[in-house]
Amino acid sequence: MEKIQIKCSSCGQKFAVSESYKNRVVECGACDHRFKVEGSAIVRQKKKYYPGERTKLNSDSFAKVDSDTVPPQAEANSNLGFQPALQHKNVGAGYAQPPSPKRSFAILLGIFLIILFIVIFILGSRPDGILRNMDGQKRILLAAFIAILGSGLIIGGFRSKVKGIFLALLLGGTLVALPFLFPVLITPEVTEGSRLGSNDSNVIQDEKIKAQEEQKIDTYKNNIGYRKVTSRRAEATNPDHIKVLVVRDIGSHTDTICNYLEEELNLDFLPTTYTSDRSLDGRRITLIIMEADISTADLYELTKKFGIPAEMNAMRTELDVIEVLVKEDKLTNTSTDILLDESNPSFFDANYAELYHISRDRRIAAIQRLEKVKLSLGRRADIADQLSKMINIKDQEISNEAIRTLKKWSVPEYKLDNKVKAYADALADKGNLESPVLEYLIDKKVPGISGILSKQWLNSNGHLIWDDIIRRAGKQGEAAIIKALPKAKSAHLKAASSVLLKIGTRKSLPALSAALSRADKEDAKYLKATIDEIKSRR
């Protein structure tokens, strides 16, 4: 059949086709443009062309015919609904079809592989990524291998090799360039790494972890102002006694917590606090430093009274620092209405809980409330026990309040009298005892208190303050005066005569006679009258 030459009306590409294509719509094999073979699309030939000849160097392209206009004779040569228009050689109909499923799959697989490994390289190079332990050389080889594999699939899948090569270069080149364009993504290579054994690799990894931990510790120390701790420990006679609390959310409770620590640990001085420019995780903290002979483990347990201590991890253990989150409900968790209403069923439970409060003022208030109310048999033993535990010579105010209330709540079977007596013995030499202590000892008829009474009575004004207490003590009061008479001065001799005139027995006569022998005329008159009165008693 005669050949005619046609030209694409879009890109100008020329093709040689049979005359049967006249007045039919075809598709340009170069630019995919569809046009009708008529008019200017038909190139008038000056000579004939035969199979194998070319009009241009790039004339290996071909045209595809719209299936709607395929002539009957073309249908016999193709099962795809159209017949290819060939320029110089016979080409199968498959070249005029859309890409086959296999080609499409190859293209998509190649694109997917390259993009997948681009993502893996970016995310996997993080500190916790899957490529963090892969050295730089291996990463480059992996990137090159995937780029070649993916590019081969893409190029093989495209009919238009120009398009395939362009896309392969774009994606594959990006993947190969990652290790060079972003060196931070590459794990630093170890010198002579290829010759390192497994043990050497473990050592290097351990050193890296150690360096990270040291950096973490340095950051923590800088945030909490640890240089203050270092300075205090350097100056201390026993550095182990310098204890440190890192307190979060302390709010308005700084004084309450510091006073509690001073009291509970029997500190000589209030703990020192630092708040300026100190924070953790963007939240302000208070650094509390104190000198106390207490183990870190015991101090850790003590902080549970006002907060929640953080776990003692390796860093806090190394620095000997306790980190505590203050819990507001542990400091202000009881309603005032319940604490003041004696008729409330929870009154005694609430006030008993207040005896354990870290606020000294709140403990004293609870003690005073319990001293004024009727007894609660249900909580009597618990309250009495806690009151006895609050007796401490370093806090005489709260001790005296506790003893005054304990006189009401204690019974002999609780065996708390000796605790009060020991407290009185410790303070007797200083002459600091107050009436609640001696009243308790006398009212409870605690044995062996004459020495305590004697020391108190011999104070400069003791004979004026304690005469009534001595008389109430009965026999122990008489024993106290007998012990005091050898040391008594003039003012006390007259007072001794007055007390023994009322409670004295013949046991006191030797001491009175000895005092009479050294007394002046005025004091002797009173002593003589007391001796005569005692002798006259049956």
C-alpha cells in the first residue's frame, strides 16, 4: 500500500503511514497529542519513501491511532482496537499501548524503595534511630545500592527512557547525596574502626554513654546551683553531714518546711535556702542545704511528710541530693470547721492527725484544743502516745504544752510518766522547768522527784515560785526541803520553815536543827518555831 508522510500538529514530528490513515484521528508517539490526518497534517511528498528509510535521525518514534477510528483491515492485525503507524520498521502493537502492569509495578517499586530509604536515613540517624550504630562507609554503600536498584526499576519501567533516566537521577541522586549533604546524619567513624574487635567497640560505646551521662550531670548541677553544695562540703568538718534537698513547688511553705527540718533533725541552725535562678524542666526549684547527722536514706523517708521524693537514680545518688515535689494537700488538708467543732464525729481524728503536721504552730494549736475538751476513749491511747513523743528539751514550749495536755490524757498503764521525769531531770540543773512539768509529776505521784523539786526550790526565786508545788508534793516535797536545807541561804530558811510547818515530819528535824545552828537570830526564830511544832505532833 502507498505510504504518506504526516506531521504532528503539536510538536511537528513526522511519520510515514499508509494511506488508510487519512481522515482518521491518531496519537503522536512523541508527545501523545491527538490529531486528525487531514489538511496540513499531511505532508506533500516530493519523492517516495521506502521501508528502512528515515526522514530524521529521531524518526524511530511512531504514531498511535484512536481505537474508535480503526479500519476493519487494521482490526485483523491487533486485538487492542488500533493498528500502529510505523515509520521505518515493523513494531508490535504493544508499543502503542499504555504501560503494562509489570512496567507500572516496576516504576512504583523503584520510587517506593528510594523514598523509603530516604526517610530511613533521615529518621534512623537520630540518637534512638535504627541506623545510629552504622558507620559512615556502610551508610554510603547502602544508599548507593538502593539508589542503583531503584533507578534500574524506574528506567526499566518507562518506555520513554528520557523520562525514566530523569526521574531515576532525581530520586537516586537525592538518596546517594544524603550521607554527604547531611554529615550530621552519619555516625562518627572510629579511627581504625574496621580493625576493632567486639570488646573495643563495647569500650567505645561505654565511653560514649559515660560522656553523655557526665554532660547530663553537669547540666543538672548548673541548673540547681550545685556550686553552693560543693562550697559547703569543702568547708565542713564532716562533708557527709551536709545534706541537700532540691524542692519543687515549695510555694509559701519554705518557712514551714525549714522549721520542721530544724526541729525533727535537732539542727543547731535553720537550713539555708537558695531560690534565685534555679529551675528544672522550666519549673523553679528551691535548694535547701543543712548540716545534719542523718543518713540520706533516713532523710529521704523524712521528706515524705511534706512531699513526694523522686527515686534515687544514679545521678542523685552520686551527688547525694534528694529531689522532692511538695504536696499541698499534705500541708493544708484539714478543714478548720472540723478541727474546731468538738461535736463533729471527725474532731478527734482530725486533731490527732494535726499532732503529726510539720507546721509547729498547727501542732501547738491541736495540743491546746485537746487539752480543753472532754476525753475520747476511742483515741485516748493514740493521742497520749503522740503527745509523749512531742516532748523534746530543744523545744520547751511545745513540750510544756504536750505535758500539760498529757496530764489529762495519760493513765498509769500507758507508762509515760518516766518520759516526763526524764525531761524534767534534763532541765532541772538549768532551773528551766515550768509548772506544767512539776504539776504532772506531782499529780501522777511519780516516784523519785524530790531531787528535781529541791533543785527548783533552791533557785534564787524558787522559794517564792514553788512553795505551793512543794506543799502539794507531800512527802516528796518534805524530802526536797531536807535535801535543800544544807545549801539554803537566809531567804530560803524562812520559806523552808513555813513549808515544813505544814507538811514536815520528824524526818525533817535533823536538817532543821542543823540549819538552826548556823542561822541568824531572825531565821532561827522561825526554824525554832517549826521544830517545836513538829515535835508537838503525835
